[in-house]
Amino acid sequence: MLAALQALRGEPGVPHFDIVVVDVDADPVLEARYNELVPVLVDREGRELCRYFLDAAKVREYLGALG
């Protein structure tokens, strides 16, 4: 998912966004919340955008609504 997200980041027309990679297994709270749902993509407020695979259309829609 990370490679696909990085590729999306470079697309023309997609607003700039930062990527923060977090080791879910290293944080007991995150591990309890996501357990087997990784990889997972969440926004800064913790809202889940997609899991397992990048839903590029959903991420584009989300980013477009921000700005």
C-alpha cells in the first residue's frame, strides 16, 4: 500500500500530503484497534480511509474535499 500511496502523491492534480508510517504492533492501543486490519490508511483524526489495499479513488476524493 505504501508504494501505491507514494505513486498517488506524485500524480498531477493531487494536493501535497505527508505520509507517516506507524508500526501498529509497537503501540498496544493501535494493535488493539487494528489487530489484523493492517496495512490501514487513516487520516490525522484517525478516520479510516482504506485497509489492506489502497483505494486510490477514495483517497483522491478525500484529498479533493480538503482543499
